[in-house]
Amino acid sequence: MKIIITTFFLLSLTACSIIPGIQSPFSLENTSEGNAESSKDFKLIEINNDFIKAQIKKSITPDLYQYRIGVNDIINVVVWGHSELTIPAGSFRSASSSGRIVQADGTIFFPHIGNVKAAGLTTKELRELITKKLSVYLENPQVDVNVASHRAKKVYLVGEVIKPGTYQIDDIALTLLDVISKAGGLNQQTADASGIFIIRNKEDKQKKPKVYQLNLRSIYATLLAQKFVLKSQDVVYVTATDVSQWNTLINGLLPSATLHDRLK
């Protein structure tokens, strides 16, 4: 439901530049993230060279990305030399079916040390935590931790792409260019490459959500898309071209008749 509302809201945004006589309700402001427009509901930020430079300064790049464990991820923990502490995968069990699911409270259970907080940690941090707790019971425990199945984090791709849908985030950074490529690219007949939006919910102390916009009509913009790292629950929306946008709007108002029928 939230995705539908967000998509409908973005349709109204694009209509401002498509429908004659409608003025933009936003005012341009300068921010550390680049050019941005603000409204009472959200902040609209242009993805440009200045924005990517600011992200690099914050170490938000694909190269420096680290996956943080989330609820519903499946974790494998191996304590070398202590097979009794490791759930055996066996010849008929996959790594995911033999792992430990991160519970709703963000924990996994492990013998001797009980519930361990896993959500929000990297595999390295979780390995160090388990090693420290096991050291009370074992001498110099050798622990290995990995995510057997990434199920916690996802992004939603909607609009004018070949394969819209839900895409998982794993231990490799998922960029804007990645998700569009996985979806088979933009629909060449209906997509407006200048209207690529990423809706991101409020984070930490933010007062309102952010909406990022990228114009993919230039070749240079693909380099920017390659550097834009998506976060869990991001909604990527690709707008339609002017003609198909008009059809969408009119058919929405006249669900019982097509535009073609009305023009006869």
C-alpha cells in the first residue's frame, strides 16, 4: 500500500513538468548533498557530480560497502575443532537450511552463550563477538561466520522497466545502475530516462524522507548511477514518457474507456 501511495505521489511530481499550467511546488535550496528542492513532505535531491563527491567524503561508495546483518537473514557459525557446536549441513541440507535465522529481536541462539545480538553487525563484528563470549568456555576458539542467505534487505523497482519487482541486497553493494540492469533496463518505448527517482524513508534524525532524482539521458549519468548505493527499503521509480503519462492519467480518470475510444 505504501509503495502504491508513493508511486502515485511521484506521478504528481512528474505531472508538474508534463502538464501545461502546473507550477512546481518546490523551492530550490543549497545543501551539502548538491542541488535540492524542499517541500513540507520531503526533500528532492538531484544526483549530480557534487552529490557523488559528498557521498565519497562520507565513505558511502560501492567499494567501501559493508553488509550489515538483518532480521530473517540466515547465519552460519562454524567453530573449528568443535563439530558439536556447528549444525551439520550434511549431504542433503543446504547452507541456508542448516543455518540460524536472525529472530525478530535481532538475535541468534548459540550453544553456551545463549542469545547473541546479530542484527546491525557485520559478519566480522559478529565473529569477534561470538569469539569473545565463547572464550569463557573454550580455549582460543576459532570461529567463522557468514551469511548463508540474505533475506533481510531489499529494494523495490517500479515503473517503466522491463522487469519491475523486488530485488535483494546482499554482501555486494547494490547500485542504481545494478538494479536497473538486473531489471533488463528501461522500457525503450515508454520510459522517460530523465525521470529516475529513488524514494528513501526517514533515517535517524531526519525530519522528512528524501527523494533523489537522476537524469539518465546523458552517458555521464550512467557513471553517477554506478556510484549511487541503494539502501534497504528504497523505492526506485522510473517515470513514463509524456504520451504514455497522458494515457495513464486519462485512463485513471476514465477507467471504463480508453483514450483511443474517447478520440473516435
